[in-house]
Amino acid sequence: MPRVFSGIQPTGDPHIGNYFGAMKNYVRLGEEYGKNSIYCVVDLHAPTNPGAYDPKLLAGRTFEMAVANMAAGLDPSKVIFFAQSHVPEHTELGWLFTLITPVGELERMTQYKDKAGQLESVPAGLLMYPVLQAADILLYKADTVPVGEDQVQHIELTREIARKFNHAFGETFPEPKAVLAKDALRIPGVDGQGKMSKSKGETSTLGILEPLDSIWQKLRVAPTDPARVRRTDPGDPDKCLVGDYHKLFSDLPTIETVYQGCRTAGIGCVDCKKMLMTGITRELTPIQERAEGLRADPDRVRDALATGAREARAIAVPVMEEARERVGFLRL
């Protein structure tokens, strides 16, 4: 049976891009593979993002990300779910991988170049981010990694690191493959400025735990097809981010109504957004209600993470011992 691993950063509130691009995949694969599905809140990665990291907020955001995943349907009794920093073998294996990863490969990573270009002083952790990510995956000998489209390059590097380690020290790690949610690739930001991203701030995102009235205020002013200057102008819903959102949240009859109405100017953009809001409310209200219940019982969340860390270490410790022996460290 495949072994699944994926992680999500606790920087900012999870948005609909995270939900459709990763979190729903976590739930689906967890139902299919049970305890061979391993997920974690990657809090060790958070400090590599200076603009989004605040040490006073990290613990709370880690907790909230756990709440969001559990509210979205991830069942800790069926999968292994934990916080990355609670399993110290992640960083130890990451160090071994730094020994075989060329700096040039890391400097070619698109995400590194984008983020480093915005900083006067680039922390080494930002450069090494993909190496730790490779350790996150390979520590569990995972071969299946549900990720967003922007992480595919990092998974390719993980495969290369596994090959280098196996070549240098003997066959140890599998070469994992990325699994994408095909219908959720490159969800546009609600501000119309490219892909939805936590790094762009709240004006770009629709949070899955965000109050519905706040979501509506963002949608109400969201840009639509520029061809629709007046209410009577026909438009193309395939050129409109609201049309993209309908594909995620609305049922087929609603989508057909929206597409026909937009192309014939039979409905206005505000009508289209109100119909979308119906689908958003239907999808997100149960998640937000479950999240409130989890916040009211914080020990349930902490106990789930503690159990998940123990389950994760039961796998990680022997893999780390194997890696140490392969590299040549003295065993006691």
C-alpha cells in the first residue's frame, strides 16, 4: 500500500486554495490509506518566511491549523497527524541531506528566488527549506505526496536527494511522486492579482474559517470579466475568477445557469456573486461549526497531536537509525 505524506505551514489562515488544493486531498487519501497517511503542521518551516513569521503567534497558528484540518474532515483516529517540531528526527535527517544537496540546485528553486529577491539579507534556512521538506517526506519513506502546484519542483528535488543518498550510501529511500488536485490548480486570488496565496495577505484570500460576511465583502468588490462594463454587456465566465470559484463551490445546474446568464447578459455580476455565496455558505458553514467545537475543547486537539507525534516517531526513529548506520555513524 502507498504511504502518503504531506504538510501544511501554519502561516496565516488556511484559504480555499489550501482547502481544495491540499486539505480535501488529505481527507480523501486518509480514508483510502488509513494510518499509511501521514500529515503534519510544518511549524519548523514557518520561521523561514520572515514576513509571515512571528514567534508570539506561532504556537497559536499551529493549533489553529490543526483545528482547520480536523474541521475540514481529517480524522486523527484514522491517519497520523502531528506537529513537525514534535518529531526531532525531521531536523536530523534534514542535516544529513544537506551534505549531499548542491547549493546550485537550491538556488534554482523558483520559490527561493521569488522570496530571496524581496529580502536584503537572506537567511540560510530559506535556502535549505526544500532539504528539510525532503527529510519530512523521506523520514517516513513516503512515496505519495499530495501538494499544491507550486510545490512540484520541490518534490522533484526530493526525488533527486533520495537518488543521491541511495547512490552514496546504499538503497534506503523511495522516490516519491506528487499528487495534485487537478480541479484546484492555480485558484486565483480574490483581488484578481494572480494565484491565491497567504504570502500576499488577506486581501488575496478567502479563508475557510473566515466569517461569511467578511467573505461576501471581498466577493462583492472582486473583479470580474473586464468585458462586462455595463450590466447589459455579455461576458465570458472562463475569464472571470468568480466563474472559477463557481466550479469549486456550485452544483452543475447553478454553474450552467451562471455560464448561460453571463454569456447572454441574462444575469449581472452581483447576481452571479450571490449565487456563488450560496455555494460557499453551504460548503464552509459545517467546517466553521466544527472548528468552533474544537476550539471549545482544546485538549482534544492537543491530545490528537500528541498521539500523532508518538505514532510518527514509531516510524521515524527506526528510519533515522537506518540512515545513521548507512552514513557511518557509531552505534551504541
